[in-house]
Amino acid sequence: MALLVAGAFFMEILDATIITPAIPMIAKSFGIAPVDVNVAISTYLVTVAVLIPASGWMADRFGIRRVFIAAIAVFTLASIGCAASVSLPMLVAMRVLQGVGGAMMVPVGRLAVLRFSGKSDLVRAIALLTWPALAAPVVAPVLGGGIATLGSWRWIFLVNIPIGIVGFVLACKLIRGDPSPSTRPLDWRGMAALGGGVAAALIALEHVRVSGTDWPLVGIGVALAAALLVGAVRHLRRTPAPLVALRVLRVRTLRITVSAGSLYRAVITAVPFLLPLQFQLVFGWTPFAAELMVAALFAGNLTIKPVTTPLMRRLGIRQVLLLNGIASVACFALLAALQPGVPAVAIALILYLSGALRSIGFTAYNSLAFSDVDGEDLTHANTLNASVQELAAGLGIAVAALLLSVLASYPLTYLVLGVLMALTLIETLRLPGDAAAHVSGAR
């Protein structure tokens, strides 16, 4: 079940950015300007952000099994619609439908794994669920560019069809979860405020560019997002049946994951964004060579995976987070030292190390998040964590673009990101030494 959900997670994240390399081809096919195609990316991300907060209620109301199976079906059918699109409005409509499927598919699938995995198996399950978030953002540009170059941009969406069909069949056999006997009413106000706030923030952050940022638009978006999110928090604290119960933040391990873990995610997400730009604009490499080198991150993500669970079992999650945080700060210093004269092998090794540390950190934080959450609170904790992660990913890219535009230096940008990474160590030090020991098996 964890492998199935991981596959769905990979497919959902991949589709968020895989069409980026094919934008010129899509624009030529529809007879429009390339910049106009960006709306097909934005609408997908916004739809996912708006609907994720409702995923927990949907799972309780209709059952995890029904919602997850329906989500895979919707996502697959929407992929067919994207491939068959004959105009930009049709493509955008199909991308919205894809977003509906993606918003339900990933959080609800993760909830199924959390509910039906024993605490002793949680680390192994989380390790499987973590690799898509690490691999997909790195693989997407290479895969999208390769498909668009060798074939048609429509193939980018057609690759989802066999995956979706296999996933649908397996979901019918593997996924469990009936509707909750006492479903709370849907908190429409909470959904509108929380989903709208996350969406406004993502739209604003997406418009932060290395050069040519539309600051009035970004400012309006940030102000609107802040107002909506503050209103959402006030509403969720007062309403008797909130969409997301903020009481789950009283659980220290979840609270630290939401705070330090989100900062970690934001900082780490900036790296695959910066590296291709640096390799092309500073090193003078071709786009293919740049993306191929960034794939070393992916190699680090995958090859370290078998070690992450034994590492947490031997050292404990707190110690792993502490050592990984220190090593990650040092790794940013190595990234800052990258220059055109550095041998390609040395660059690949640095990126491989960065990928390995990403994998360890993400797995540790995700294992920590739900270690002390049980029962009905799992739904709220999962929904809250998913929403915050969406924001963190967008924030990381925006902060990287902003730093690069202000500092005009890749080395300085990496160093500032390293300082931000060091801030995560403050929360890690506040964890007790036996944090999540019942999950990791550490002694």
C-alpha cells in the first residue's frame, strides 16, 4: 500500500512541473505566446493547494478507499484530456481536473498508510512515501525535456495513463478505509480561508523572479494570503467542527515538523532550482548537460534510502536530525565553492552528497511528524502537514529567486541558505533524546 501511494505521489508531483520544458512546443501547437502557457502550470498548483485542506474531511465522509480510487481515476482521465487538448482553455480545464485528482490522491493515500501501519512499521512506510518528493522535482525537467524532444508534448501526459490504470487496479485490491460513522459537517468557511490563503501565497511566490519580478502583484498576493491565513487560524480555533483542528499542534513532534521541517523543506527545495540556472548562466553548459548533472541529486536520494531506516534505529531521530542538519550546513558551504573550473566529478560528488542528506532529512522529519499522533487526530495532522508542505516548497523557490536577484551571486545565495538551514538546529535541540523512539526502534 505504501508503494502504491508513493507511486501516486510521484505522479502528482511530477505533473506539477514536467510540462515546463515543453512550453515552447505547446505554445507553437496552439499558436500562442509561450508565456501564456504558464497558466496551465499555475492552475494545477493552485487547484491542489485549494483542495488539500478538504482532503481529510472527504476521507472521513466518503471513506479513504472510495476517495483514493476516485482520485486516481479522475487524475488518469484528466491526463487523457490534457493529451487530447486542442486549445489552451481546454488544457487549463484539464489541468484543473488533474489538480482535483492530485489534491485528493496524495493526502488521502498517505492517510491510509498512516492509519493502517503500526508504529513499529511507520519509519519504513514513511521512507517509501518520502522518495517521490525528493526525486520528482529533479527528474521532472529531464524527463519532460526528453519526452518533448524525442516525441510530442502530448506524450508527457500519456505516460500517466498506464501508471494510472495499474494504480487503479492495485488500489481496488490494497486500499482500505470506510466512511467515519460520525462525520463532521464540512467547514466551508475554514476551507475557503485556508485554501484561498495557501493559493494566494503560492501565486504570489510563483511570481518572484530572479529578474523582472512584478512586485505590486507579489505584494498584493502576500497581503491577501496573510489576511486569509490569519482569518483561517482565528476561525479554526473558534469553530466547534473545524476543517483542521489546530489542537494537533500541541503535539511537540508534529509542531517541530511543521516549523523546522517546513523551513528545512523550503531551503532544500531551492537547490534544484538554483543549480540548473548556475550551470547554464555561469558555467555556460547546455540545458541538457545542466539537468544531467543535477540528476546526481536524484542518485544520492535513491542510493542512501536503504540506510535511512537503520540509521534512525541506531542513532535515534533527534541525533539523525542534528547530525544531518550540521552536515547540510557544511554542504551549502561546498555548493558556495562551486566555480566553472571545478572538475565535473567533484561537482557530481557534492550534488550526490546533497541528495543523500536531503533523503535522510526528509525521512527523519516525516517519521517524526506522526509519531505521537493517533486516532482521529491523524486526519487533521495529515491535512495540516500537507498544506504547510505545499507552502514551504513554493516559499523555497521564491526565497532563492529573491536572494539571487538581491545578492547577484550564487555563492552568497548558497551561504544565506546555509544560515537558514542552521536555524532548524534550534528546534532539533529542543527535542528529547528519545523522541519518536517507539517509531524508530532506537534504544
